[in-house]
Amino acid sequence: MKFVLPFLLLLVSVASAQLEKVSVATTASLRGLSVVNENIIWASGSGGTVLRTVDAGKTWSVMTIPGAEKLDFRGIRAFDDKTAVIISSGKAEDGQARIYRTTDAGKTWTQVYEQKTPGIFFDAIAFWDPRHGIVLSDPVDNHFALFITEDGGVTWKQIPPSALPPSLPNEGGFAASNSCLTLQGEKNVWFASGGAKVARVFRSNDRGKSWLVAETPMHPANASSGIFSLAFRDAKTGIAVGGDYAHPESSDLPNVMRTQDGGKSWQAADPTKPQGIYLSSVAGLRVSVPGVRKRVMNDSGFVAVGINGVLTTDDGSRWLRISEENLNSVAANGSSGENIWAVGPKGAVIRFTIRFNFHP
């Protein structure tokens, strides 16, 4: 499936967008995605499934972790072609809140952590660097549960719940795309919520030692609505997307919101078309424009995916839908608009490229 669509951004315009379905021998529902570089991509999902390519998607290793065949690996973070850490999402009381790690390209996996506290449900995993990482869980006893590692995922410890503001009734995170939690720089971290009377974004600038929280313009109508994904272009500029996954075609909720002060305040962005469609994952794009002294554009846009397809924008407004493919997660390789990947239901793996023109 390939097609081209032109549209205009602020300082960078998109010359074309090209999408290609990649054949992978799995029917798992995929939600975890980690793009290491242009060649190495890992993904994970239901049925204890983990995928890995080291040749830019030409060939894939499809593995099922022994003893984890019933687990749903909704989050993965890989560091190279051999090392990765994954989380399984599900009720801790049912033995589903586990963390695994490999250092030999998935030939063997070690269960490095398990939570059995009732109410724990792992939503997302992220790493600042190969040693320092964090895992988010739904609230227990009126506080979100967060776990950190300082040795690359070998050991984990819980952040004291008292470090976080109390959670609201029915508030939780969404394990839809491993992106309701996001990091930036060496110490910044944010995570988003839904299901309560107002969707909120929690923030920390010291790797989770202390936290503040901000309300957003989104007021969820039920447990299936809220903020599903966050992405930050830098320490100040971020975007939040979501909606209602039980009503993905449209809702009255602002499904895109922006911040320009590091998450202290949030404003509704211009609506998507169709308005209020559910978006499960968003990623920032920072694109090096050829012929412009290798300049990296800090405002090159965002790309988002959901049940209704792929959308892209410059700053959270003027969204353009470039595909109707049903997808769960999207990730880009840092500074390239030419190495964007997305995964979804029934083993869907999509590679796409957004080519830019520079307008001085």
C-alpha cells in the first residue's frame, strides 16, 4: 500500500508521504514498539510475542517467550540489536505484571521483576539512557505506582507513593501504545491519565523523585476516554492525544492538546478532521533538511495513529490524514522523517516516510 499526498507545514512542507505494509509472520496484536536506528526495530504484543529486525525490516525474528505465552507485552525498550526490556500489562493479582530482559537478541529472556500487589497494572516503560528507566502502573491506594531502575532493568524499586499527588476517583493510565509515559533530556518525565472527571498530566524534572500535576481541557465521559499518548519536542513543547476508544469515530472531547511551558498548562489544539477521532499514539519528528547545512528543524511536526489511521501535523493543528490503517503505536528514529514505524492489530507492521521541503 503506497500513496503520496502533498501538504504544507510552517517552516517545512511535506513533499510526500509513503506508506508500506511489511509482512511479518505473526497475528499478534502489537502495541510495544522501539526504533533503535534505521536498521534495528523491536516490537511486542499479545501471546508473549516479540519481534526484531536488524536489516530495516527486510527479515524479522518472531519469538514467543517461554512461560509467557499468555502475557501481553504492551511495552518494549531496546538499546541495540541484543538488549531489550519488556513489560507485560495485566492484573498483578493474576500474575501478569512482569518485566523481562534479554541481552542475547532474544535467544534467552530473564524475568527480572514481578509485582503481585492487587491493583498494579503496568501501562508503559521508558528509559532516559541504557541504565536509567521507569515503569508506570495504574494507581494503588490513591496514588499512581512508579518503578525505577538504575542498572539497565536488572533491578527495580518503587518510587515512594507519597512523592506523587493523589489520584482522582477512577483515574488511570492507558496501556494502549506504551506512550502515556514519555521522557525528555536526562531527567524529565511526564505521564497522562484518563477515566476521571478531568484528564491530567503529571510531570517531574528529577527522574521521578518529586512530582507536580496539571489539569487539561479534556473531561472524560467514561472509563474508556482520556489522554492516551504524550510526546515532547523539547523540555517546553509537548503534545497530548487521546479520545474515547469505545467511540473511536468521533467524540466531543478535545483529542489533541498542546503545552508550551513543560506541561504546567495545556490548551486544546485545532480539531482533527473528522473531529474528535480516537488517537492512541503520537511521536515527534525532527527532520534534517538536505542542503540546509544539515540544519535540524525543531518544529518539524508530529505523527499520530489510531483506529482510524495515520495523521500528521506541524504543531498540533492542520492535521492531515495520510492513511486509514488501524494502528496502535508509532515511533520514529529521533531525527529522521524517513524512518517512521507503526504497529497494530493482527500483526500489522507499517513503515512510512515523510519527505520534507524546506521553506526559508
